[in-house]
Amino acid sequence: MDTTIENIKKIKRRYEKKWLSQKGVVSVGIGILSSGGTGIIVAYTDNLSRLEQQIPRQINDVSIELRKTDEIKAL
């Protein structure tokens, strides 16, 4: 099980563009998951049921968590 930061970054880089192209996804980052471990957090505004089907909960032992957020606007 390789959950090192470097492996997490590698997985994030590989899938970030694909996930950000999904309707409702507003960000993809690395952080502390609700379980307390480190993984990838995909923030979304809507379409949870569709996103749950398209974004896996885990890739190569790296956990992925979907988190509901409000719309993000750049200032």
C-alpha cells in the first residue's frame, strides 16, 4: 500500500483534468480526509450521484473523498 505524498500527487496529476471536466466539480486537491488519513479531495457543487459513479473511492490504495461545497468564485 503506497499512500506516500508522492504517490498521491502522481494519482492527482493523472486524473485531475478528467475530474475537473465533470459537471459540478470545482476543485481537486490533497488533504486530510474525514477518516483522518491523507488522500485526494474532490470538491463538488452538485451532481453527487453521477460523480459517485464516475470518480472511484480509491485508486492504487489512495483514498478519494467527494466533498460538497458552495460555488467557488475568484476575486
